[in-house]
Amino acid sequence: MKRLLENIRIAFQALFLNKLRSFLTMLGIIIGVGAVVAMLSIGAGAQQSVIQSVQGIGSNLIIITPGNSGEENNLGARFMLAGQQVKLKADDLQAIERGATLITKAAPVVFNSSIILYSNSSTQSSIYASSEKGLELYNMDIEKGKFYSKSDVSNASNVAVIGQTVINKLFGKIDPIGKIIKIDGKNFKVIGTLETRGTDTFGNDQDDFVSIPVTTAQNKLYGLDSYNMILAQSTSEEVIGEASEEIESILRRHRGIRFGESEDFSVRNQTQILDVISTITNIFTVVIAGIASISLLVGGIGIMNIMLVSVTERTREIGIRKAIGAKNRDILIQFLVESIVLSITGGILGILFAILISVLLSNYTVLDTSITTLPIIIALSFSTVVGLFFGIYPAMRAARLNPIDALRYE
Amino acid sequence: MTEINQDTVIKTTDITKIYRIGNIKVSALRGINLEITRGEFVAIMGPSGSGKSTLMNIIGCLDTPTSGQYFLNNIDISKLNDNELAGIRNKEVGFVFQTFNLLSRTNIYGNVELPMIYSKDRVANKKRRILDAIESVGLSDWIKHRPSELSGGEKQRVAIARALVNGPSIILADEPTGNLDSRTGEEIMLIFQKLNNEGKTIILVTHELDIAKHTHKIIYLRDGIIHGQEEVKKQLSAEEILREMPRLEDRLVENI
């Protein structure tokens, strides 16, 4: 232990003697470790915020859409589906509401984009049309006023609930409740405003929309007899898979799809979506970190290079130490410790560098970063291994020097 | 088995050393029989190419003979491997080189400590022993200084302190005065003579007869064999020579 400390002291002494050279050698490791840790933290941050925004839509959601995503890659099937005009209609929703036991509620969704007018201001915003259950399913909160009711939906009332961005664009400081706005030329009464939801991971404004009863959207605005999708909420997170399967079988039966035929709709749940997102971000992270780790390798070669130079320069010192009684192992350990000290110091500086980068990124860009201990531990052990691996050959060369020749070396 | 006297520190029997340079064999040593007893002060002399460096390397356990046996302090050195030799060097041999061979980045204390770092034995009062060794060569005020801040003679004194610190059986000095002016060289010889008076066994390799005459016995080496050896009848005393030798600065003052 004493001797190891002595070796570490000698190593630092040697590194400080050639400050610039040591720093340049470490730079490879600093950049390598820095890049790997920064990339992993960006990846982890991205994953966290994507997951948060998916969960932010609502919890335990099951999404039913027309057409089968599994066959979208099959050109023939796509033409067939296009010709058939597959639709999800009110009777599908009713079938789900009647038959499904593992869901708490289900709501239709029609989305579109329309011009919205109030006095002299106008804006193009998204229209999310749903039933009275849409408020909870979408995880929205009413700020002022109220959401449209069941009777508003069945009567196809011209009422609207508006998001904060729309309020800012059209009303400014005026209280919008009770005001009349025009959506695609039709009059709507504003009955409620929504709490702000901010931007999602991709920088989209989640407050730039107007919500109206689905029947109003279908009959009075867009002339539709179908929904873009149906949202359902399972009774708990555990049964979300079973609930999805239940809905699938209800719809198969309701739509008369025979055994062996594939569905003309698809049922996805949040867990699946989150899995897909995790897989994608994980692949992304691993690929980027892999590329970054190449610079770690290059840094390692730099260490080996400089250690070989160091061994040559210090041939005489090695000769003196050996003449005085240093065994081959003592010399080996001395130089190995030196290269490991070099790479670990580089690794620590690299981690500090990465922390700096990720703090800067999360403060000054839309990217979210998340520094976790795992990449730091991995990076540190990786740089130790790099130092060990690339230091062993120079150290062995040093250890094998013949003391007589080494003493004579000029 | 050769009968070994208790007082014998070094005993060699028919040591040869053959170097191969390509296909050519060069016999550097051709049968050396040598016996040095405890407390002796011996000079090995010989022209360059006589094999004295090779002999010194073998005596110093830096190298092993091609044939023959070498006992150092009753240990058969001839058949040891590199690591065992390193252990013997550390424990039994104190080297003093012509070019001092100090670690330039390490201070005086660290240089003298060096043999102890590689020592297997747990030594009590390590620090005391290092300071004692430094004091015995009169450099106590310099322990924090680096070798580059010292004169040649002082460097050589550090090297002697380093050679002493592990209490070796022999001190092996290879041309220790070769890089020094005559007065400083004489001062180094004074230290060696004092150490010898305290009972240390010293082997001095030199090609200067004046230096060799400070010892008890001169062994002449030529063409890889011992050409002859003689007791020094009138041993030179470094102390006396120094007394008569005017100091350099004194002479300068006189000339002004």
C-alpha cells in the first residue's frame, strides 16, 4: 500500500514535470470520456422527457386507430385499405363502451386545423374534438369556466374550450369566457379555458388548440361520419395489455372480421409506445456513445505513445532503480500506475467536462440532459481499463530493460 | 563444495564470461579466481578492454557469469534469476558510479531512501537511518535539495550515502573519482577510507594508480584474467594529501 502510494506520487511527479505533454495526452481521454458521458446524459434526458410527454397525454391510455399499422409496409394491403376507406364510427365506440370490462372510459377524437377569428384577430390552430370524457382522458385541466357537457355533445352545441396560446393570440388581456369566436366561419361560444401545458419534447406548443364537441366538429365543420381515433383508459396499469386485447376482440367481432383475417384497425397502448420510444432512444444512445468511445480508443493510443516516449527518456532512471534493487515487477507497476493515473485523471476531467456540457445544454437549449451515476462509473472504469491496456506494453518494455544497458544509456 | 571462510565476503572460482556478438564469441573474462575478506579495501585496475567492467557487473550482481561460481556473503549468485539478483543487489551491494546516477527529479532524501523503497525487509527507524547515512557524508543541510543544485563532489557523496543506507556487505565503486577534480576526488577517497576504517568492505574499480594506492590491495586485470595482485605497502592517506593540497580558492587569493 505504501509502495502504491509512492508509485502514485512518482507518477504525478512525472506528469507534472511535463505539464503540457501530459495535458495533451489526457485530452484524448478527456474528450472521449466527456463525449461518452455527455451523449449518454443527453440520451437519458431525451428518453425521460419523451416518456414524460407521452405520460402527460393521460394515463393508462389505449389508442384505437383505423387501418393496421402492421400492414402499412405492405404495399398491396395499403392499396386495399385505401380503397375500402376503413373508418372508426360511433357504433365502434358504443361496442367498446358496452363490451369492455377493463376500461373506465372511452372517448372519440377528431382532430383538424382551422382558422379561428375573434373581432380583428385571427389564428390557425388545432381543433381537438371529443366527448365530455375527453377532458380527463387527455389529462387536461379547466382553468376558468367549464368543459362541454354530455348534452352539448348530443346536441352538437356550438361551444368551445380554448387553450392558453389561443387566448393570448385572440384575446390578450380580455376575459374570453362568454365571447363568441368564429371557427371556419361558424360561431362558437367560449365556455371554458384550459390550464397551460407548456411545450412537449419536440418543442411543440401544447396550448395552441381549441376543443369542441365531437358531434359539432363532425356535422357542422368537417362533414365527417367517422373518428380519427378512439381513446380508452384501462382500469389500471397492470391490466392495460389485457384491456387492449379485450378491445381488439370486441372490435373484431363487431366489425365482422373472421378468424385468420387481419384487423382493419389497430389497438396500441401507452406501455407499448413507451417501449418503442425506449428502444429507439436506447439504440440512438448506444450508437452515439459507441462513436464517442472511438475517441477514447484514440486517446488510449495517445497514452501508449507517450508512455513509450517516457520509457525511452527515462531509460537511465530505470537502470538506476534496477541497479539499486528494483525488480522487474516494481518497474512494471511504476509505469503502469503512471499510465493509469494519466488516464484516470483524464477520465475525471472528462466527466467534469461532460457535466459542464450537459448543464449548459439543458440551460441554454431545448435539450434535456440527465447525468446519472452509471455512465460516470462506466466511463471511469473504461478509462482505467484504457490506461491499463495501453500502458501494459510500455511498462513491460521498461521492466524488461537490462540494467547494465540502461545505466549506460545516454 | 568449496570451503568458505566466515570472513570471506566475495569468492569467485573460475569465472568466465563470453559475449556473443552475432556469430563471434568474445571472452571478456577467462577464469577469475578472487577472494575478498570482510573489511578489505581492494582496487581493481586494468586498461579498457581488460574485462574490469564485466567483472564489476558480475561482482555487483548486475550480470551472471557464463561459467564458474560466485559467492557473495555465502550466497551462490551464479544461478540466480533477474528478480533474485535484484533482491541481492538491494541487500548486499552498494553502488557508487562514475556518473553519480542520482534521480534528478528526486531530492537528496528521496535519492538516499531509494534502496529502502525496494527493500523487502521491514526496517525500524527508516527515517533515522536515512538521515544518519546523509549525515555520515556531511550533507545534512541539503536533504530537501535536488541533485542539480549540488556540485559533483556533493553528488558523489549523496551516491555514497545511498550505497550505505541498506547496510550492504560490499560497496562497489566504479571510477568514483573519474568525473571529479583531484581535490574533490581526494575528498571522496577520504570518505571511503573512513568507511573502511569503520569496517566496510570496499571494492574500487579504477584506472588511476594514484587512486588505487589509497586501498590495501591492487588487483591487476588484463585480457580477462588476473595478471597479478599486490598489497599496497605504503597506503596513501587522503587526509594527509588534502592537508598538503592547497584549496583552489586559497591559491586564487594568493595570485591576486
